[in-house]
Amino acid sequence: MSVIVDEAILPNPTFKSAWDTIKTDSAQKERLIAQSLLALTLRRSFTFEQMPIHGLIVLSGEPGTGKTTLARGLAHKISEALTGHSVNFMQVDAHAMTSASLGKSQKEVTKLFTQTIPERANGKALIVLLDEVETLAADRQRMSLEANPVDVHRATDAALAGADHVARHAPNALLIATTNYPDAVDRAFLSRADLIETMGPPTAEARKAIIQETLDLFGSKWSGIDRLKSHISRFASEAEGLDGRALRKALIAAAASTPTTAMNPGKMTAEQVSHAIKRAHAGRQAKKVAA
């Protein structure tokens, strides 16, 4: 099983749309771009001992808040800033490494950080997305040898050593890690992050932007959607508490209210949208109870 689930050369239009899709504070987006560029700039000019920058950014937040999508969009924005230079992108499946047969997790993690990343960052900027990093760098203080194989402990040790290796020997590499459960990530790994940003549920303005964008997409194919736009503020209010993914899915679900709207989403009604948002809240509550 390959641990690399996606590769691309940036800039890339698909990645640009990922950046635009996530409606978050503009200041947060600017911090992410600035920190990324600073890490690449300083690490190319100074040793790690002179400037202890790991080139590691962590995006934290509940599922559905857009961490992975924003990370992919950030990779595109970095490539845009590095004008005249193409940038390699690589997305890593942490589960593939830690679900390897017993005794191999540590080897897979070590190979990723000490061979694969440095080789691909040789002479060219490389952005590596470590999705759901809590799987890769589990908090050792929360583990027990009874519940967790020694191999899991060793994989975390390898991830820490690997991050240090990349910091010292791969100045062209930037690591972007996402986590749904920051408390489950080893503290030593988080301490290596140059920046940790928390993604929360969308604000009222962000919810309006998400609804507007989704209705615009429907409207680009089916007429009749425009009459729903006068209800955007109402929909945004009803959707308070939903994450961005759940809100988009609710709007899509509204189009599945009847076979008629499924064939022609332009015939959706405001009541159908409101009902779909209500169902999304109910589903969210059911998941909380189950957890």
C-alpha cells in the first residue's frame, strides 16, 4: 500500500478552488501564507541551530471545518508566491503507515522523513500534507503497552526524529499537518510546529458566503435558483453551529427533497432548504450522542 495518496505540480487550478472554497478569517489565511513563506526563506539561508524553524504548520479543528481543503489551497498560494518556480505537492496517508504489519510502522515513517521527502525536495520546493497526523504522531503519554503495540510508540518516536531531520536537511520542504483531535497528538510533535491554527465553525458571514457560492453553482446550470437568494440571511441563521461541510451537504440534500428537484434543482423551495438544514442539525446531534 502506498503512503502517498496524491501528487501534483503547482500552481494548479483545482488547488486554487480549494483555497477559495474555505470561508475563514482573511487574517488567518494571511498568517498561513506568511508563515509558510518565512519558513522557506529562512531555512534556505540559515542552519536549524541558527534559526530553529521546522517548516511545520498544524491545522487543528473538528471534522468538516475544512482543514484538508485549506491545506491544499495553501499549497497553491505558496506556489503562486514563488513566481517562476514550480512546486511539488504530496499528500500522505498516515493510516497507511501505522496500519502496516507489526514492526514496519517505524520503518515506513523513517523512510518518509529521511528518504522520500528529502529526495523530492532536492532543488525544488515540496509541500507535504500529513492528513490526520494524530494517527502518525500519537500522544505517547496517553498510550499504554497493553492497549498499543510497541510499534505504535516507535512510530511516534520516528515521526519526531523525522520532523527534525527534515528541518535540518530538507530546507525546501514544508510540512502541513491536520488533526481532528489535537489532544491526541504527541506534545513533542506540536512543540515543533512553527504555527498552529485552529479551524472553527463558519461565522455568520462565512455561512452566507458558503450558501451564496453553492446557490451560484446550482444557478450556473439551472434557472430558478435566484429566487432562493433573498433567503440567504435566514438560511445562514438557521445553519448556525454547522460546519462548512455539513452546510454544503445540507444545501445539496435540499436538492434531493423530491425526484422533481433532483432532476431540476432550480425548483427547490426555501422551505426545502430550511428543512434540509434542520435535518443536518439533527444528524449532528445524533453523532454527538453516539460518541
